[in-house]
Amino acid sequence: MAHAYVFGYGSLVNRRTHGYRDAQKARISGWRRAWRHLEGRPAALLTVIEDRQARIDGLIAAVPDTEWAALDLREQNYLKAKADNVEHTLPQEPEVHIYHAPDWMHRPAKSMTPIALSYLDVVVQGYLAEFGEAGVTRFFETTDGWDAPVLNDRDAPIYRRHRTPNARERHLVGDHLSALGASIETRRT
């Protein structure tokens, strides 16, 4: 039996955050990324919201049937939905799922929570490896919510799958955040 696939648009684009071997570049229509601020979370959550005009890059990966429970746990703040309009180069049309955090699912934070730089680093590393610098630019362009502060937690990452960025990756992240006028905060103790 063929495995179902997951469409990753954030940290799942970075192959170093999972062990799914059958993964490849893909694109989905009808979704746009956005930072969501939730009550009780120390950092913003990256999700997708429906937008008929949008199209985003990502990675699809075959998830063995025995590993869906672990992926559901990893993505426990999200709702799993069947994904349509996925462009890929597979010879077959697999079942594809996407995780998203709809408004009704969580209590919104009273104020904006920061975007964790430790998480953003991982996402940018994935987009750079899969889509090059143009893909990193598209990631920033097709994501809403850059008015949130960015928490520089690189010295003590709050994102548990953090991978230390190299100089090129740090500069790419920094240049894009600077171009967006993002406010970078240092970690509070």
C-alpha cells in the first residue's frame, strides 16, 4: 500500500528535522503562510491560511503508516487536513495532508508573541537547501505577520529541532528581516 504524504511548509521543509526518505519539492495552491500568536505559547506559530490567490513552495514527504501518530504528536497544535492542488513530480497522485492552525482551534494571545529566530533559522535552512536563495525570498514574500517582534534565541534556542545556522544562512535571515523592518529582541531571562 502506498503511504500518504505530508505537505511541509515550515520546519518540515528542512530534511534534517525528520527522517522521511521519500521527500521532494512541491507547491500548493490555495494556502498562504502566516504567523499566529496563541495564548500560553512563548513564540509565534507558523501556519497556513486559506487564500485562493496564493501559491507556496514546500516539501512533500511519504509518511509510513506507523509514523503518523508521531507526526500528529509533533504537530499537536495543528489540525490535519487533506490537501488538494499540490503540484509535484510523482508519477502517481498520492493522498497528501497538510497541518494548519485555524482561528477557532486556539485562543489568540492578548498581544503578539515573538517569532523565534531558532525556528526561523531551521525553516530558512530548508528553503535554501531545496529552493535556493530565490526560494528563501519567496518564503518571506508569501508569509504574513512580519510585524511581530523576532526573538534572538540563538544562544539558547527555544525551538528543540534548532540547527545552528552557518554564516550564509545567518546573513540571509538577517538581510530579509532587515528589509522587512523587523524588530529583533534579545532573550529575556
